[in-house]
Amino acid sequence: MKSSLLSCLTLLMMTVLAGCGTDGGSRFASRDTTVEYYRVFDIKTDAAPQAVARAATDGINRNVKDAVIATPAGVEATELPGHFKMADPTSAAPGTAVDKSPSCEGAAWTAKAAPHVRGGDNMNMVACLFPYKSGYHLDMYAVFTKPDGGWLSWPRRVSGMMFGTPEKFTENTMLDVVRSIRANTKAQVTLVEAKPNLPGTPWMEGGDAPLAAAQAPAGPGAGEPSKP
């Protein structure tokens, strides 16, 4: 009887240990997750194109200090809003890296940046302002990777609550571009498309005054993001 009970206990211990070595190991395994943000806004304003471009530049500079800004000459307003084009992975030559950044062909103002933000890696941001007969479309895209899971999952969550997250930085940066355009050109702004979902109308808030810093950058190349 004792021998049978001991065998059962031994078998149970082996099962528990085996579970810790498989399920437990995968449960605490760290992995990199890719996060994408996509925003399209419709902008109606009587302001001159130069004023709209200047307001967009002021907006992105609130958070990103090294953005590469371009205002191509000779861009004409189209009948319908333009739209950026995502890179085609099959267009790159074999053995070369694929540029995943969207193309802003036809835009009157573009901004590209690769800010270093606490909690995220390999961040790339692109914003394109397309003029059309009735106004502008502002297309914005951001992608970054971040560690997920693992033993440091809880410390990362606490750090995010204290210092901010790459998601918060991305959202603040995109909203500040829209807020600056709205405040400086008296524009009417409407959200056309968003991924992830953007509830409410946060671009209507805080655009008339400098916004408070909400997150410190992880290194050079990033400014101080603002509070929405």
C-alpha cells in the first residue's frame, strides 16, 4: 500500500515538473511583437498651403526633433484625396532589405523619422499631407517592435505606467500633428480611418497651447512627447 502511494506521488511530482518545464517555460518566454499604427484625417481649411505645412512641421516637432521634412515644389491639388502606398515586398532585389516605409508620392508635405523611444525598438514614422480640391488628407503610419512576455513583463508594465509606452508616444505624436494644423489654420478635422481604433475626438483637445511632456525618450533622436 505504501509502495503504491509512493509511486503515485512520484508520478504526480514528475507530471508537475514536466509541466513547469514546458508550459511554464513557454509562459515566461520573451518575444518581440510588431505594432503598427495607421491614421488618416480629412482637413478642411482656407489657410495657404505653406501655412498648413508649417503647422504640420510644428506639430511633429513637439515630439520628434530629428524628423526629415520635405515640401516638394509644384505639387497640385488632385480631384480626389491622395493616399500613401505601402512598399511591395516583392519589389526588392534578392538578398536586399525591403524598405517597408510607405511612399508619399503626390504629397505636398512629408515627414519621416526613426525616434528612439523607451520600451520600443526599430520605430519608423511617416506622415504625408495630400492636397485635393476640397482640402487635405493627412496620412500617418508608424511601426515598431517591443518585447512581450517573459520574466520582465510585470516590470515593463510598471515602467510603462510611470514613463509612458511606445504606443502612447506614437499616439501623442500623430495627434499633435493634427492638433497643430487645426489650431494654427482653424481647420475642420475629421477622422477617416484608424488602426488601432481611435475613440472620441482627442485631436480637438489641447491644440491651442503647448502640451505638457508625458514621456522621456530612450536616447538621442526623440523629443518629449506631449500629453493628449
